Amino acid sequence: MEQRGQSQACLGYAESRQNRAKPMKLDSKIYVAGHRGMVGSAIVRELQRQGYHNLVLKTHAELDLTRQEAVEAFFAEEKPEYVFLAAAKVGGIVANQNALADFMYENMILEMNVIHAAWKNGCKKLEFLGSSCIYPRLAPQPMPENCLLTGALEKTNEAYALAKISGLKYCEFLNRQYGTDYISVMPTNLYGPNDNYHPEHSHVLPALIRRFHEAKVAGLESVTCWGDGSPLREFLYVDDLANLCVFLMNNYSGNETVNAGTGKELTIKALTELVAKVVGYKGRIEWDTTRPNGTPRKLLDVSKATELGWTYKTELEDGIRLAYEDFLHNPMRAER
């Protein structure tokens, strides 16, 4: 009975701390995990833009987040006050289908290592970055945060989704059991500076940028895209996400995740036409219907972020132009 009473008291304490966000100070020690990736680098830019200057940044060579002993030693030495967990193994449909076990293991192990070490070392607040693929394949549209785990996942990225669900649930369970202040953010499809433009391992928008650019340079008469172009997708410029991430770190506490998106969607067919326009490709766009479409529709319900006082700033065509500029002027990114 005593043990049960202690658990109940702990739960009550944990829930009493919800919705009591304490803003970071400009000199707070902040660790951004995955700072060289698209999301992590955008968060670093946003933090620096807002005047935060005590950032802890480690490359993969300096700190392998899949190695528990190394992660625990890092947290014990550095004792970051705030953590943005943006590190992840990511990829498009092909990469997810070809490396199911790798996507599940690497993402799950690095998430658990970082979140657990943050808790053990008294981190004031942690923000976990997930993905909209955590929601059911046939979720209600737009997808509210509370539809999580109410239906089957999309099979083409099930392994990645399961890993992300585990990460956000571990944050929730730490909050409930130990009174931590760990939050989760679920972005829609992202694009922007430092994206991955690999022809097989990238997501749809950067893949289209590369494909249409190369077709333009080669003078190709047509470009073939996967599926039939009918799926609906939402896209968020990564610097807008970073702005939301810092905003939430300073203004939100709660067990339920927060969706990050624009609330706007378009078909993949319309997206390809828009990318072709921005890149300047004048040829035909054809469709290989033997290839998978993926989830038929993925629009996030962003009312929670809106009610908290945040909205996106970058319209899709403007963002694609910025992303194409990044592709053209960052040769290493273009070659990946």
C-alpha cells in the first residue's frame, strides 16, 4: 500500500507541473542533438538569431548517440539544462522499405539513450522531434494529436514511426512518473537548407528538386515520378519549424504532442508542377503507377499550435525557391 501511495503522489506531482513552461535564459546551456542535420541546423540558427549563445554541439564522430556509455558520459560532464532532440536516421519510402530494422533500431536506441541520460542528469526540459508518420494511415483529416495509436500505421514507414512513438511515449511516461518537463513536437513533411538530396534516400520534395534540376541540365524531354500523383501532402519550411521549436520550449508544457505544420495541403501532382516551375524545367511530367503512392493523405490539425500563439511564415513556393538556392550553392548537399 505504501508503494502504491508513493506512486500516486508522484503521479499527482508530475501532472501538477504540466502547463508550467519556464522560458530559457539567453545563457542557458542548450544541447542540440543532430545539429548538422536539416532540423538541428535550423534550430541552431533560430537559437542564435534569438540571442542564445551557450550551445553544446557534437558531431557524430565526436559523440555516437547509439552508444549508451558515451551518451551517459557526455551528459554527466556537460549537464545541459535544455535539450532539443533532433538527431535521427531519416529517409524516403525506398530507404524505409529497404532498411526496416536499421530505421527502428538506430532511432529507438539513440532516442532512449539521450532522453534517459537527460533525465538522469537533471535536464530542466527536453524537446523531442518526431514525425507525422506516427499517426494512423487512415487517420481523420486533418490529423489531431489525440488520434495517435487509434489505427494501423502506414507500412512503408512503420519501423520509423514505431521508433518515434516510443520516444514520445518515453517522454510522457517520465513526466507522469518523475515530474519531468519533456515535450514532443510532430512536424509534417519538411524541406529547406541542409536537406538531403540523394536520389534514392531523400524525401519527396528534395528528390523532386534534384530530379528536375538534372533533367533541365541534361535537356531531358520528360521526367517520370512515382505513383499517380494523387496523394495529398503538407509541407513546412524547416526554419519555420525551428521557430516553433524554440517557441514551444519557452511556452508549452504537457504530455500531449504538438503538431507542426501549415494546415494547407496539395497533391503530389501539383507539387511536382510547382517544383518544375521553380527549377525552370519545361519538359513533360509522367507517372509510374507501378510504384507506391504511400499514405493517401497526411494533413495535420495545427489548431493547438495556433491557439498557443504560433503560425508558419513561409509559403510553399517561396520556400521551394530558398531550398533550390540551397541545392545550387551547397555542392556536398547536392551530391549526397
